[in-house]
Amino acid sequence: MRLVLIGAPGAGKGVYAQYFRDKYCIPQISTGDIFREEISKGTELGLRVKSYVERGELVPDEIVIEVVKKRLQQPDVQRGFILDGFPRTRPQAEALDKITSIDRAIHLKVSEEVAVKRLSGRRVCPVCGRVYNIYYEPKPKVNEKCDYDGAKLIQRQDDNPDVVRNRYRVFYDTIKPVIEYYYKSRRLIEVNADKSLKEVLPVLEKTLINTGVLKLTPCRDVKIE
Ligand code: AP5
């Protein structure tokens, strides 16, 4: 199963990707996570992308495409993968089709109002990358601590309101050609991501199974909270 997740900041790309990753044991490839890790390690790539990520601007296509190309050469993508936050521009979508074949692109449609509230409550585990929310499920069982490894949860630097607004503007300015690209090639699935995960995920999963995109057997039981 080779999926692409498209959605504005706060649409839930990370939590949807996490669900499929955990249940079917396929990697979640988040370009945002890769950049944040490189920035925190102070690598050459991190230094090149730091100012874009901090301002909520798109990193130049040639850098992102190179990063994804390299990542998709790793052996763990054999059974499939979920791309979270890539492609974000038409040249990225076209480049991706030259690197590999994509089964479906899922557009998680979220209203700005809902997404802003979600982002203000988002907390992330710095150790395993799991995403929580202090207002919505999945909430951490113990206040501000990861359920899996007990690490103290953190807030992302780019979740401050000014940067969030800029990320929104950038998303809506650039995403239309990407959505059209997948619509025209009959690979687009649109989902109302304002709804709860409980309402959306079972329907989405069934659609993927019924269309023959999802043929994998679950590797563990994952509950939607
Ligand atoms: P990236 O890390 O991709 O950030 P983003 O697109 O702004 O998306 P977010 O991670 O904020 O949102 P999400 O949809 O994953 O939400 P989540 O699942 O956490 O990119 C960061 C930066 O990197 C970019 O600004 C850019 O600079 C650069 N970059 C990355 N990729 C690039 C590319 N391809 N090209 C160029 N530059 C690139 O959910 C949010 C919160 O809501 C969570 O707390 C979650 O628990 C909660 N939640 C989610 N869904 C629900 C629901 N249905 N009900 C209740 N709560 C929910």
C-alpha cells in the first residue's frame, strides 16, 4: 500500500499515518519530521532547511525531492509506506511518480477553526514521535507524558499562532494543483477531517480494502480512541 496524505496543518496527517503504521507495520515518512530531526541535530541539511521551517514556508522542491528519493530507497518500504506531508507542490507530485507508483492520495479536508484549536492542544513525544492532544483523543493517560515511553511531551516550535497562520496561507496557495493532479489521475480520496477519528478511520480503511489498495494483514491490534 503506497499512500500519500495531503492536508492543511492540523488536518491529522500525523495521527492517520500513525494508525496505519502501527496496525500494518509500514513506515510513516513525514518530511516535516525528517526536517525537524535534521535541524535538532544541526546537520548540513538541517541548516539548509531551518529558516524555511521556522517561518512556515515551503522548503525548495529540489531539497525535499532529494530527501524523499533517498528515503524511498530504504529496504523498509518494500511492503508499502505512507507519505505524510509530501508532495506539497505539483513538481513534487510529478517527481514522486517518477520515483515510485502511488496507489491513492488522501486529502484530509479540515476547517481552519478546527485545525487551529487542534494545533494549540497538540503535544508530541520527543522520543517516539507519537502525537497527542490535550483537548481531543488521543489524550495522554498521564498529564503531559507519553503513554509508551513516559517521556515529557513537548509543543512544536512552529505551532505558535503567527507561524500557524503562515503555514495555512502557504498550504492553500500551493496545494490546489496537487489535488487536481491526483483527481485527474483518479487516485484522489477526499475525507471530512473535521470529524472525529472514530467516525472517519473505519470508513477510510474499508474504502482502501474494498478498492484493493489495502491488502496487508494487520501486524497488531490498534484501537481508535
Ligand atoms: P509538517 O510537519 O508536515 O507540518 P504541517 O503540514 O504544518 O502539518 P502538521 O504536522 O502541523 O499537521 P498534521 O496534519 O500532521 O496534524 P496532526 O496529525 O499532528 O511540515 C512542517 C514544515 O516542514 C512545513 O511548514 C515546511 O516548512 C516543511 N515541509 C514539510 N514537508 C514539505 C514539503 N513536502 N515541501 C516543502 N516543505 C515541506 O494533528 C494535529 C493535532 O490534532 C494533534 O494533536 C492530533 O492529536 C489532533 N487531531 C488530529 N485529527 C483529529 C481528529 N479527527 N479529531 C480530534 N483531534 C485530532
